[in-house]
Amino acid sequence: PSRRSGVRAALVGALALFAAGLVWTAWLADDAFITFRCMDHFVHGRGLVWNVDERVQAFTNPLWLLLLSAPYALTDHVYGVAIGAGFLTTALAVALLLRGASSTGVAAVAILALAGSKAFLEYSTSGLENPLLHVAVLLAVAAYLAPGEPESRAVRVAAATTVAFLTRPDALLLTGVLCVAVWLERPSLRSLARMSVAWIPAFAWEAFSAVYYGTWVPNTAIAKLSGGIPRSERVDQGLDYLGNSLRWDPLTLAVVALAALAFGPRPGRWRRRESVVVVAVALHLAYVVSVGGDFMGGRFLTTSFIACVALLIRSTPGHRTLAAAAVVVAILGTVTPRSPWRPRPDAIASLDAVDPAGITDERAIYYAYTGLVAGGYPGWGRMADGDPYPPALLAQRNLEEGERVQVQAQVGMLGFFVDPELHILDVMGLGDPLIARIPLRSADGTWLYSPKLTPYGRHWRVGHLSRSPPPGYVESLETNENRIKNPDLARAYDAIRALTRDPVWSANRWTAFWSLQLGEFDDAFDAWREVRRRQVLRVRGK
């Protein structure tokens, strides 16, 4: 009895520690406000858009946006809604995780691992979609590993996959594997039909996206994947992303590695369900590496991490093994220089928040201003106290002086807090349909916008693929007329304007839709690449 009461106390203590850590690290990321600007437009009847004068999907998380829309519409308090949603959704994720625990002691160590993972703890708030994605992955893994006949499990896995897809489409690479695996246990058309019913919301969103935005994928994906960056460079950057995690947050990948060792496919047991989950995690990590990871350290690893914790919490280690695991978790979660349990980041911390590969400790950059219990950023104050965002004040002043179109590089909080009528031309292309499609390299490999190496050793920085607006583009946005100087690029922009500005059902718009889908303007972008290449070489004296 005394041992059992001690183990229960350990679980209560781990939960209290995790809750304290969640409050201690709570913050909002600048990128979250890209979604919030679109949400604000939606709630106030201006459309599900980035700029009010064109239909562009600048967010990747439609379900997260829609879930936050209702409380935001009622309160008009984005900070409280975003932080509160992170807390509540993470509480749901923890409850789902504990349902699968093999014992109270294992549950206590698992919660300790959540508290020690820098990536999981910090992105359980942040305003980004991670906490909802954690819930979706836990639902999918639980449904897949549950006892019972395959058909009913397949429907539950399919439903969780829909939640994951609508939260972040690339999560399909993890949960989709579970869908295939559970269906193959007893394949039938009836089972596939029932799974398809669970997928209807995902199909409906894709249909809406094609009709409303004129694209099947978010504009953010087009911006990040259409630059023409060599795959080898992306993979190298993706490996740097894993290396960054090992240095700054070793516990996260250590948990993934432990699950792979414990449950990974080996001769004689490759058909075990746990092995299939490990394969799904491996495929997801391979995808993360293939796209170059992200500029936010650890953000894309929390999905794999929580799936592996869901596996390990079902294991039955001995008492000594469990005690040793608790010690290792505590050490890995606290002794590293970037541990989330270190003192709160202040304004100085933001000066040392980027590693040599351009990967950031994003919370260290923004915490002083957006942290829930932050001390405040000098001259700015605290967002939690309602202090205004100074760059937005400057943009607002410029708008009032007549600058209705503004070229910006850091657009999240600025975009949310400025007047919604301001048209923000995002040089990263996340919210701009033309900039997103402009390639970064010429056919012969010349870098068109960063001919010199960046401080991060490449001609590009992950997540920050900046392109200069082509001549005449700003004037085009100011006048709502195509004034782009280059005739080839102007021809492509005519189609993009029709897609994003013409009435949804107009014949001209649907002609443009199919032309862009079929690549009929690829030659126009190729011609622009050659023009830009000659300009770059001329500047370099070649």
C-alpha cells in the first residue's frame, strides 16, 4: 500500500510539474498571428483570407482556426483565447495519453517526459496548431492499438486522420500509414466505404479550397516548396534540424529513439501494431528531413514525440528500469542550456536565439513580449497587459499617410494588429500568390535573390525564402491593375489576379484555374528567371 500511494503521489507531482511548466513557458509565436489575422477577417465578415482584396490561404491549420474563431468572436481577445486554447487542448492530450498507461508509475515518467521536452512543452502553447495535432495523433494511435475487430477501429483511425489532416495536412504521413495498416488487417469495400465517410470533412475542405482559393494546397506550401532549392540542400538542412534538436532538446529525439528500439520492426515481429506506429513515425521524420525541417527548432518533431510517448506508456518495465528512466528524463530535460526550465528568456536572450543553420529558439525571441509570465520587453511592455506592438503602430501610421500597400518581411503580429484594410505584400510569399510562385534559382543554378551566402552558410534560410517584388508589382496592388513591367510575368499575373480577385464562379477565373493547374504559365516563370539571372550577373560583373 505504501508503494502504491508513493507512486500515485509521483504521478500527481509529475502532473503538477507539467502544469507549472506549461504556465511558465506559455507564449505566442509571431507565425501564429498569420492564422489569427485570417481568423479576424473571417469573424468580421471579410472572408477567410490574408488580405481583404484577394482570396489567398495563408494558413495551414483550418480546423485550429475554426475552433478558435468562436471564442474569439465572443471575446475579441486573441491573447486569452490562444493561450487558453493551448492549455485546454493540451489538458485533453494528457488525459488521452493517460488512458493508455500500463501503470501509474509509467504514467508518472511519461508526464515527466512531456515536462522535460523543450519542443513539446513550448509548442503546447505558442498559438500554433501543435496541441490540437497532439490530440489527433493520440486518438489515431489509441484507435489503431485498441483491441476489437478491424472495421470499427479503422473508422476511428480514419476519423482521427481527418482531424489531423484538417489541423495540418502533412500529418497525413503519420496517421495515413495507420489507416492503411488497419484496413489491411481485414480489407473490404465495406470497411473502405465506412472510412471514406469519416474522411468526408477532409474531402469537403479540399473541395472548398479548390473553389474558394483556386488551389489544392495552402499558399504557404507553394511559397516554401516552389523555390527550386536542390533536394540535397533541403535534406542537409533537415539533418541540421535533427542535429539542432539533439543539442538544444536531447530528450525529444531520445524518446523517439527509445520507442524505435523497443518497438521497431525486427525479424519475427514486423507485423506487430506497435512496429507499424514506429514505421509511421519514421516516415514522418523522413518527410521533415526531406523538406528541410523548419526554422522553429523542434516544432515539427512534437508529432513524432507524442506518438512515441503513446507507445512507451503502454510498456511494462520493472521498478528499477522505471526509476532509472525517471532519472535520465529529469537530467535530459533540465541540464541542457536551452532547457525550458531555465530562467525566463529576456530581451537579451533573443540575441542568441539562432543557430549556425538558421534554426531558432523561437520562444527565446518572442517570450519577453508575448510570454504569459514574462517580465516584459523594454520599450514594448507585455502583450498580456494589452501593450501595443510597436511595428504595427508604425505600419498603421504609414497607412494613415497613404501607404495602403506595404512591403513587409515579418508579418504575423504586424498583420494582426494593423488596420485590416492594409494590404501586406509578404516578401516570403506566405500570403502573396505571385511572390509564392517566383523561383529562387535559374535553370543553370544561379541564385536570383541571394547571390551571396547568408550567415547560415546557404543562399537561403529555411522558412524564409525571400523574393523581391518584381518591377510594377506594388503599383499593380495599389491600382488593382496589372502594371508588372515584364511581359511574361505580367501574363502569369493576369491568371493569378483572375484566380484570387475575380468572382468565384466567373468563366475567366476557372479558365485561369485550369491553366495554372496544368502548368501553362511555367514558361512565363522560366522567362522571368532568365531575365532575373541576367540582372544578377550584371550586378556581379559577369
